[in-house]
Amino acid sequence: MEISTVVSLLDARVVCGHQRLSEPLRAAFASDLMSDVLTLDTDGLVLITGMCNTQTIRTAEMSDIACVLLVRGKKATPDMVALACENNLVMLECAYSMYRTVGILYTHGLAPVY
């Protein structure tokens, strides 16, 4: 699934990384615990989280995560946006709950990590 498809399915707002929207995603992982994220094989991964701080971006950067999706109507802080843009990450925001977001992506064929 392409990142642009995620944007369409979730009526998400693209905060940064517009140039990477055609890139494919192979799996999704939903967590607010960044320590769990650090244990993943993250190639082509979208991280779905409500954790709205720079730690999320730092974790994504260290884990080579392609896309960070903030759920529950969370808005990225200016520091998060600057760091995500600096690291060439795609950052999205959507109003849906984590449960609904994961359900939509799963039913449209995006695989879980495990």
C-alpha cells in the first residue's frame, strides 16, 4: 500500500514528507511505547501512535521508519515537524482512534508487523 493510500483511507493531513507519498508501505505497527518500536524490523513501516513529542520522531529516525501517523486528533508540535522534515520522514495526522485507524488499514490489506 502506498502512503498516499493511507492518507486517502484515513482522511489524514500530510504534515511533512509530501515528496514521499508514492512510496510503498509493507506493514503497520501501533504503539505509544517507543521502547516496543525499537525492537521491530521496520523496513517500509508506518508507525501509528498518539505519542505526540520529539521522542516519537527520534525513535522513527533511529528505526528507519518511513512514516509516522498521529491518531486521536493529535497535532504535531513545531519541534516534531522540524525534526521530521529534517530527517525526511512522512508525518501524518488523523482524527480517528488508534483502534479505528488500525482496523481500516488492516481491512484494506496493510499487514501487521506480527
